[in-house]
Amino acid sequence: MLGTGDFQFGPRWSVERKGVAANDIAVSSLAEGLTSRFHLPGPGGGGVRVTLAIAAGAVAIGQAQDSDKAAIAAEAYRMDLATGSVTITANAAPGLFDGVQTLLQLIDPREDGSLWLPEGQIVDWPDLHLRQIYWDDAHHLDRPETLREAIRQAAFYKINGIVIKLEGHFLYKSAPAVVEPYALSPAELQSLTGYALARHVQLIPYLDGPAHIAFILKHPEYAALRAFPDSNYEGCATNPDFYKLLLGMFQDLLDANKGVRYLYLSTDEAYYIGLAANSQCDEAARARELGSVGKMLAEFVTKTAGWLHEHGRTVMFWGEYPLQPGDIERLPPYLVNGETYGPQFDPLFARHGIRSMIYTSTQGEERHFPEYVPLPAGERLHPRRGAADGRVEATARKIASDPARGAANVIGAVNAGWADAGLHPETFWLGFAAGTAAAWKPSADPRESVNAFYRLFYGPHAVAMDRLYRLMSWQAQWWSDSWETGPSKARKPIWGNSNSIFNPERPAQDQFLPLPPAPGAELSYNSKWSAENQRRLQLAAEFLTQNDELLGLLKDNLARADFNRYNLEVFLSIARLCRHNLEMLADLGRMDALLAAAAREAQQNHPREAVAAAEQALAVAQAIGSRRDAVMRDVSATWYKSWYPRVDVANGRKFLHELDDVKDHPGDRTVDLGYQLLREALLPLGDWVDQVRKARDRYAAAHIK
């Protein structure tokens, strides 16, 4: 309970340890935090005395959802705050570290530079002992220093697990063909693992199987392991060589991830297990023998997870379709289910001894920026059904009130930021921190968590961050909404979905825009383009004004923010990308108007004016390409500060660019960052320019001597 009085902290402070080693991470984290966040010198004599103490059983815990009370108690702490003295007492090292993070978050810097703390006492413990975020490096690779910063950031927000998906961005000794041009070495992964463990964070490897493994099965070396010869999506679960490959890759990860307790065996979306019946893979016979395709998935999980369990890992998996309730008893009870599935499944998992996580996501299929604030229906070009809540509110509500809390043995929550759409991870931190906070304290008000995030992540001098995030959300949603969607003429078709295998395969979906028509003979122009696109142009103009406001807020906060300015640089690059789309839409309207003007001048026998108007339309079209190239240079320069470049060749390795046959991941549509504007590259604007130029030249040759 905090009182109404405050007391000043610093500038001098000292530290006293009781049962705490001098090299404990809580000690160094306190000193580093006070220096980096508040510019205080290291501890010395006098000033506020900070006592850090560990004593088994010193802090009693109260109500918590998690049944593992020992794990909850290990993170409990008590903080006593009084003038001149701060004491943090914990039962174990993790709780002491968490208490230090709370202290750093509590310090209130005032305008005059002084630092203040509230008087009182805090007794705190988590509701769930596993609080994980999913970090997706499947389609890009963050630099090691970026991953270290992500670990430090997660620990600050009491996130104690980072589930990392590397796919081909790891140097697999057992599967060299899958290794991409840039990849973490075993030494780098072990170094990151140790850095995380020192901060009581588990860096948890994530590897898919039997499905979602196009990154493996696209390679000719492994094509014989496919369940279906014409699909790179899923491996053959009856082929011993497939198990040999997966277990070899798992072994490589384990060897470079020593000290970690968990591992994700991602059985996500194994749509077709038990269906293959071909000369390369006959799973169907085994499924009939077992009794169902769900039982076959249970067999795959039991074999693979059993090996991992024997190698000392607690295995997390997705206990989902095609598993049926009756298949659960076929699974080993030492598993942890990564997602809750409702009243038909959750109680059965619990009765079988399988513990569960509450799954949430900060991002799913959004392009460029998570949907933190849904775009109002009245500002959309296309109607869409969607949740009224943004990502943080939905995440917090799911963790705090999921019915599984009463039916399953819930021990944690995992909050995913899927990078399949090619987003920058910097866009996920609001959801990661403010959403996952509900796994520590489910009664927390999401709005309070969001406001606390703004203050802690950017510092006290940042302004209007709520407005900034709202505008970023809306701009990104309008970017997607402003184009049409239809069958792709540029990419290979999709092999199947969760319901069936397509026969024949179905076209992938791409976005497109209707272009103004090209002029006819004598620059004649019969166009309804502006009328048909009136609503699109109107909204684009409104969002362009909004973009002006957003750019102003970003530039203002880049100068004001105390911390994480790079995060705002990434946001600025996204805002400029969205702006290019808005300006292009306006330019298309301008091109249409100029061609109409050219036709009028031609009809009035003003050939020079007609040609000039046509040339202006061509100049506008050419400016679109120049602006697009400038935007991509800006995005590349900014994003590659924290990412390794996306290239086809480096370090003696060549990237095999072959798309997933089932899952259409926008982030994988190009080798480089060009996927950001691939839809524009597919737009036949070059053909349009050629047609307009030919019409102009023919008219000029006939009418201008």
C-alpha cells in the first residue's frame, strides 16, 4: 500500500546487500538502470540507502491463478519505501530482480531534474509464472545487439520468456542446406541465451513440425521428405528420415541453448497429417491403423516430444486440429499446451496432467503496424467485420478472463508478434509490454498499462503518444484498405488451406488498383476513373492531412524522447511509406485530370497545350516511381540498423527463394525489403506510361510542326 507522501531519491545513493552476492544481476541492474534512465552516478556513501535482501520464506504470497505456488513465490518481493531508505526483500533471486525493475519504474523525474518516490509498502507476485513473448525472426534476422536489447527490454517489463523462431537463420550443422546468407552461429545463440538467463529470462527455441516447414522442404535436398511431392508445406510423419532431420536440427539448437528449460515443438496447423497416400509417403495407412488423423498427430508429438523430454526440455506444443478430445489421452502428460481451446478440450488436458498457456497475439495479419486502435468503419473503403477492441485490450482481456482459467491448469501466457507480414519488431513493444502485463496482474486496467508503457518506454518528455499510436494504427490500416484485392497473376497458386487440398490449386491473392485509361486517337479521353474512385480519393486526402499530423508528432518526439529513439525512427519510416501511398492515390487522380485536360485542349485545336498536359501527366507518373525508390531507401537504411540485410547471397551462402505452397507470407514475397511495395511493383504503371507516351507522340507528330 502506497501512502500519500513522497521523498526524494538521489542524486547520492548507496546499496546494502543481505544474502545477495555482489555480482547478482539485481545489483548491476539497479546501478545500470539508475545511470541509463536517470543519469545518476554509481553507488557511494550517504544518500538514500537501497537494501537488497534475499531470505527464503520472507514474502508470503496471496491469490494466484498458477497452481505452481513455489514458482510464484520465487518471483515475489516486498518493497518498503521511506524517506532515505528503500528495502527490497525477496524469497529468491528472480523476485529480487523483479523488485528492482519495479523500483526503476516507480521513480518519478520532475521538471527540475529531481527524482521522487512514494512512501509506503508494496507486496507483489505474479498471477502466472510464465510470461512469454514470441519473437519471429523467420523472414529476417535481427543483429545480436538488437536481440540483446530485446532481452533487456523484456526483463524490464517482467517478461521472463522469449520464444524465438529462427528458421533458416541459424547455422544448423545437421542441415546446412537450410542455412540462409545471414544466420546466428551456435556461439552467438549461446551467448544470447546466457545473457537472457542472467536476467531470469528463458530464450526458448521454436521449431515447426510436421507442418509450416517450407523453409526446409523447399530445398531439393529434402524434397523426398515431403508428405506430398508437390507441396513444401508438410513433412512425412511416417518417414524415419524426416524424424532424423528434425531431431538433428533440435539437437543443434539444444547444443547452442544450454541452461534453458523449455522448447517449442510447434505442431501448428498440421492440416494434412495422415492424408498422404502416394509413392513417396503413405501416412493414410498408418492413420487408419491408429484410428484417426488426430491420433497420428498424437503419435508424431509423442515421438518427437519424448526425445526432447529425454534431453531435458519441457516441451510446449500446439494441441490443436486435427487432434480431437478423444486423442488427448494418447499424449504424454509432461507436455505444456501452448493454447487453450475451450470447454471440450481444456478440462481434458488438465485431467491428463497437461498444463496450458493462454495464447494471445499483438499482431496477426496486419501490414506495417499492429491494430492497436481499429480504424472506424466510417473511414474504411471496404466494409470489414472485426473486434471493437485494439490489440492491447484484447490481449489483456484474454489473459485476465479466459474461461480456461477455471477449466485448465494454466501456468502462463504467450503473446505473439507474427512477422509473417514483414513488420518490424519495434512495432510490437506496446502490445508485448502492456498486454502481457495482465499475466502479472490480471486486474490491471489496460489503459493504465498503456500509459505506463509510454512513460517508461519513451521517457517523461515524450508527448501525445496515445495520439501517435492511434494515427500509426489508422495509417497502416488505410494502407491495406485503400487497394482492391484479387487473384494474383504474378505468384504461384496456393496448394490448400485448413479445410482441404485444392484441386486444382487456387490463385494467391494480390492487391491492385484500377489505373486511369490511356488516351485514344487524337488524345481523346473517355474516363470515369475519378467518379468511380471518388470515395477513395476523398479518404486519401483526409488521411494525407492525418499523415501530416503524424509526421509532426514523430519528429517532435524524436527530439523529446529520452529513450528508444530508434523505435520512433522505424515508425517514421512506416509513416513515410504510408504517405507515399496516399500521395500516389492523389497523383492518379491528378493524372486522370491532366489527360482529361489534354483531350479538351485537343478538341479546341490547342495542340501545344494538349501535349503539355499529357507531358505533365507523364511527369506525375514518373515522380511516383522516384518517390517510391526514395521511400524504399529510407526504409532499408532505417531497418538495416537493427536487421542484417535481406539478400540472396552472403557469407558464401545463397538464399533459395521459393514461396510456401500453403501459407502466403507477405514478408517472404521478395528476397529484399521490396515486399513492402510489391503490390506497386506489380501495378502496370510502366505499361500505362508507354501507352500515354505513344498517344502523345502520335498526336504531336500530326499537329505540331
